[in-house]
Amino acid sequence: MIGKLFFTLTYWFGIPPWDTGVTPPEVYKFLEDNSPGKALDLGCGTGTNVITIAEHGWLAEGVDYVLRAVRTAKRKARKSSLSDRVEFRVGDVLSPDAFKGDYDLILDIGCFHSFSGENINLYIENISSHLRSGGSFLLYVHLDESSGTGHGATEDSLKKLGEKL
């Protein structure tokens, strides 16, 4: 609950530092090397990566639990003339309802590392249930190397994710 409040307030009072408006080069490389399909961006924020994916011919969806971020993403999509290739919705990636069918690509830039405990298991179950056979999961994560800060993915959580996918 506190996490959701933090993210909501951060979007309300300005552009969060993590929302750079720039798609990482690794995502561009993936898009250049793979045929278009159906993609989902978890914790999509204001939609930068969803729009980039759609520009490369994909049907792209984004889900975020911050309403203000999703509204901004929808505005950006309308301005880019890609509204027919993108869909944004408010949802919690820990809920199966956040997923609509199966995906050839699931992207997570900065979502997974905010989970701990049972939420990691819920997240992994949702990914593994909705990633098509042969599909790709791209993950950008902050690693908690200091063991105990409470922020970032742990080696154990990444191992658990890798074993399931």
C-alpha cells in the first residue's frame, strides 16, 4: 500500500526520475532482431516503451497501477498515431487480471525489484502463465547487492524467476 502511494504521489507531483522517456538500447536491439507479435510492458509508467514497441509493428499493451501515469501514456499514444496498436490499462501486475491473453514479449523495466515475499511468487506465476512458448521476457532490475537494504531483487528471487521461466 505504501509503495502504491509513493508511486502515485511521485507521478502526481512531477515526472519521476525513473521515467526518462528513453527506451533502452537493448529493447531496440530485441525489436530489430525479432518478428513482431504481441507484447506487454509491466509497470509501463507513461508508456514510452509500449509506444516504441508498437512503432516496430507489435501490438503492445502496458499496465501500471498509477492512474495518472496511464492517462499520460494514453495521451502520448494518441499523439503518436498508434492508438490502434497500443492499449494501456490500470492494473496490478500481481493480479492475473492485469494480463489479457498470452504474449510473445513481456517487458519489465523496474517493476520486479520492488517485490518481496509472496509477491515474488505471484509475479512469477503471472509471467509464466502468460508468456507464450518460445516467447521472450526482458527484465531490467536493480540488484540488492548489499543484502538487507530491502530495495532491489535478490539473487534468490532472480534464481526463482529463472527456474520458472
